[in-house]
Amino acid sequence: MAYGDSKRNALTPWYVGFLVILAGVLFVGYRMVNNGCPAPTFVELGVLIVIPAVYLCLMYLTFKSQD
């Protein structure tokens, strides 16, 4: 097999980013639960669900729009 013949999966960075975000969300959620975070529920949902979901969608669209 020649050097340039292998095809890399274009979504590999997305998968790595997903794992990093998942680890971050789990860590922040763990800290919020165990430290009795006084933040309102909608702020917690934004930090743990909305912001990571928007980031992953944008990252996915960026990779899919490339040739």
C-alpha cells in the first residue's frame, strides 16, 4: 500500500470532540450534583445539554460541508 492510498474517516475529529464534550459534561454534572450547585435549573440544562448539542451540530455541519 502506497503512502497516499489510505482513506481517513472525515468524521474522526467529530467523534473525538464528542468524547471530549461528553467527558466534560459528565464532570460538570458530577460537580453540580455533589457540590449542591445553587444555579437555577435552566442554567444547568443550558450548560449540560444545550451548549454541547449546539456545538456538536455545528461541528458536524462543518465537517459535512467539506469536500
